[in-house]
Amino acid sequence: MNWDFSEDGAFKALCDAFLESGEQSPMEFLATGEGAFHFQELTQNAAGEGIDLSDSVSMAEFQIQVLESMQEINN
């Protein structure tokens, strides 16, 4: 993937909401309404950047990258 999502406003909003939530697990946060909302916005922005997330493998890889980045920020 050639898109640095860490600079995207949706990713920043996702991380801010995660930190404010007090949730310890990024994966559990993404399962909440607020986390899912921000992740969906981020995937829409990815599509706008030409990233194809239409298959489950690509989406899973993207989600793992996002979760890892969120975990790094939380540490």
C-alpha cells in the first residue's frame, strides 16, 4: 500500500477517540460504534486515494496496519 494513512484526518480522529475512550485494546475499540465509524471513514478515504479494499484479504491487511499503528500510539 502506497498511502500513508497516519496523516489522514480520519486516522487522527480514530486515534484521538481511542485515547479518550480509555479502552486498552484497539481491536475492541474498532468493534464499538465510535471506533467503527472512524474506521469506516478511514476506509472511504483509502478508496479515495485509490487503495482497493474490495476483497477480504486487502481489507484484513489494512485493518492490521491500522491496529498496529493505533497500538504504537497507545504505548
